[in-house]
Amino acid sequence: MAAQDNFRVNFRVAMESRSLSQRDVAERAETSVSYVNRVLQGHTTPGLDQADKLARAVSFPLIALLDSPKSFSESVLTAVA
């Protein structure tokens, strides 16, 4: 799986783990709800700066969102337990 796919999948898991809506993330990242939706749907790939803003909006380091989805999900589940 490519890094952009890892980001998209992990970004969704991060949002869900923090109970954040697309609107919440958009406000925190100072972007639009439609942009967040396009990222989640895989219709756009954020550049490095925007990916970092989105990662900060869900309170995870960018590097974590680029990890394999399995590793990321396991680390999120461990942190929640």
C-alpha cells in the first residue's frame, strides 16, 4: 500500500478514535469540509504541509499516519485500552 493510501486509511481511523467529524477536523486544520471529504474519499492527496495540518487536527504525528494501517490501528487500540 502506498504512503498516500496509508495516510487516508489512518486519517479516518484517527478521526474515529477521537470522535471527530469532518467539520471538526476542517476547523482545526483551517481548511474546508469538502477538502477533508476529498482526502477521505481518495480523490485528492494532501501535500506535506497540508498532511501535517490534518495530522495535527486529529492529534497524531504525521509519521504515525504514514505507517501501515495494521500497525497504526494496533497502536490506537493499545492507547485506548
